[in-house]
Amino acid sequence: MTSDQSHNWPCILMSEALYTPNSGPLNSAAASGSHYGSPAFAGSFTPRDLTNDWRGYAGFDAIMLSSADWKAIEPGAKTALMKWNRLGGRIVIYSVDPSVTLLSLGIEDAEGNEAYRSWGSIELLELPASGLLNASRTMAMMKTGELDPRASIFGKELVSSWPLQYSFGERSFNPVFFILILIAFGIIVGPVNLFVFAKSGQRHRLFITTPIISLTASALLLLIIVFQDGFGGKGHRLALVEVQPEENTAYIHQQQIARTGVLLNTSFTTKNNAIVTPVALDATRWARITPRNGGGESRYRISNGEKNTLDLSGDWHKSRSEYGHIVTSIQSTRGRLELLSPNGRPSLTSTFNFPIEKIYYVSSSGDLWQSSGEVKSGRKSELVPCTTAEFNDWRSQITKTLNVDSKKRFELLADRQGHFIALAKDGPFTDTLGSLSWKESTAIITGPIVGL
């Protein structure tokens, strides 16, 4: 199934109950200002067809449906939608009954007719008795989401400005040794081979000397490649993590870039529920997926593993290449920060299984606190007062390392009262290729403080 799609337009799912009477006017409105042919406003679905796996919605930005549709969704599919919503999905529910509220629909963290959950939102809007939506108002509303459309992130934003790629840096290529070996190979396999090793009257030796010379030259080239590039690879990765203690769940947006040497195996398995997406990089000698070549003849194979893991093989990585990936995942975790003394100067303890370098905490009254040193698991740590200027300066330094989408996600969660922001060099990352060595790993973790 194909359609024209604009990078600037969100990918939307609309229930059949809304799609049937409204698709014509909405498609016309979407096409009127488009430079990409005739993009469809949305695709359609029926509630009974929705999947129980949140990854089935990962390619969409928003879903629009009626309150009756919402009630008709199976519990498993509804749970998957709510997970997708926390990761940044937008849910818009319409109702003709003014007495219907988000709370009555089972959405407990709603405030009025809106609910902001992690990076996602849920809205309840009035549906006219005719069932017909105002096309221009609906278009304007769907354009103004908190986050940019997913297609724009992969289609142009990361290509033109990805701070992680710039911090990773470029690697120079020194061809001197290769040129010298090729020149030596040409001399030895040609005149030396012909006039010394297999001179006149002994030409039959060419059948032995030529393969030996070729294999020796290949072995030397391989040794130089291994000496210069080594085995496996090196990379940088950065993750935004939203922890929900009541769900024992961490929602993770991870970006990574790696440059490989010699790879003996390019297959890998994710250890948790994840989506892995290749990123087109600025063209370099090492980049294999760029806006111009689109990955060339790359082939990606994905299959479901055990316990919702993914088995990936093919061209996710190649030897002596540079690749970027966005990894979206959901992990089970009992990690949290627990407040020990809510009155006066707060102290807390961490149950994360890794040390935390820095913690900022915004109290329920709006006061700012920070950790004075490293916070280790199971140990009590007292917080000290923090000025707004100190906090804003730290936020500014963090946002410089983020691309536009990650920056928006960070700002959405940065100053919520009763929540923390923590910085860690280790964290709940989703591991990919096992032979990669991560030279820089940064996790920005946020979530509610337990014990308020």
C-alpha cells in the first residue's frame, strides 16, 4: 500500500467511523497546500484490527477515533496504544456526548479534556451530530503537535544537523600503505614474476607463483586494515529515558552512531521490546547510508525473537563503515528515586543498578534541589539547594548535545514539579551489535520521585 507523503505532515490513523464521512474533504485539504503530489490525510482502521504490540504503531504520529471506537478496542490493544502514547504518540478522541470525559473512558491521568503522558498527549474533542469535521480546523489542529512528524526527523532533520554525528567526529583515511602495497604487487606480479620467478623456459611456474603473490598481497592488505581499524567498532550513544515507577517501566529514545572495523558477525538480538531504525548520515568516506544513495543495495532482515525481542541480520552494519540508528524501546525496570525526607532538606535513595552522576529535583512547591556528588544504588544522598540560574545553565549545556526532536522531548519533561532529571554514563540502554565498544554513553533520565 503506497501513498504520497510529505515530511512536514504527520502520519495519522483514523477510525472507519470518522474516516468514511470525512476522508474526502480532509484529503482535499491536505493536498491543497502540498508540494508532494496528493498526500492522504490519514489511513483508516477498525478497532478490532488493532494490534496488541505497541511497535505496530511506531510508524504513526497520531490516531483519531470516536469515544465509541475507544470503548470497542480490546484491552491488550488499548494497553499497547497507551505505551505508544507515552513514547510520543498523539491520541485524539471525539465524542457527540458532552457528558463523556477522559476519566470516564478510563484515562486516569487526565486533567479535564486533556492528558499529557510522558512525551505523548490525549485530547477529547466534541464531534458534531452530523459526524462531519471542519476540514481546515482539523488540518490546523493536527499540524500543531508537541513533536515534529516522525518522517521529518528521519527525512531531513538528522541529515542536516545531528549533534551526535558531529561530536563523534570524522576519521581521516591514510592510503599510503595501500598505494605502496599495490605498487609493489604490480611490480612483483608483473616483471619480477615473469623474468625472475618464472623466467623463460619455466613459464609453467606462473600457475604457482601468481596465486602465491596474490594471496600474499591480500594478506598484507588485510593485516593493514586490521592494524588500522581493528575488530568490532567504536561509537557514541545518547538516550532520553522516562521512568514510570507505578508501571515498573522505562520508555527510551536512544540515538547512536558507530564506525566499524573488521566485523566477523553482523547479526544481533535486542534484549528488550524495541524498534531499530537506520539514519541517513551526512556523506563521508565511511557512511553507507546517505540522502543521495539511500543505503544502496542494503538489505535489512528482522524477525521476532523470544519474549518480544528482535533478531536482526543483514546490512545493519558492514565492515569498515559508519552507521547511525535510532532505537526506541520499552524496558521493565524497578529503578527509581525514593524521597526519604520530604520536609526540610530532602534526601533520597536510588534503586537504579548504576551510579548517577548528577540529579536535579523540582519539588512539589517548585523549589530546586541538586545532588552534591555521585549517587550510588542503595545509599542515602542528601540534596542541596540549586538556583534557577544553575539549573538553566545545566539545561542549556544538555540541549546543545541534542537534535531538534530530542531537544523538544527534553524540554517537555525538564521542569515538572515532583520529578527529577538525572545524568548517567551508564543506564537502561538497548544494546545492539555486541562487538561495538561505546566510547561515550550518556543517559538523561527523568520521572516522578517516589514517596512524595
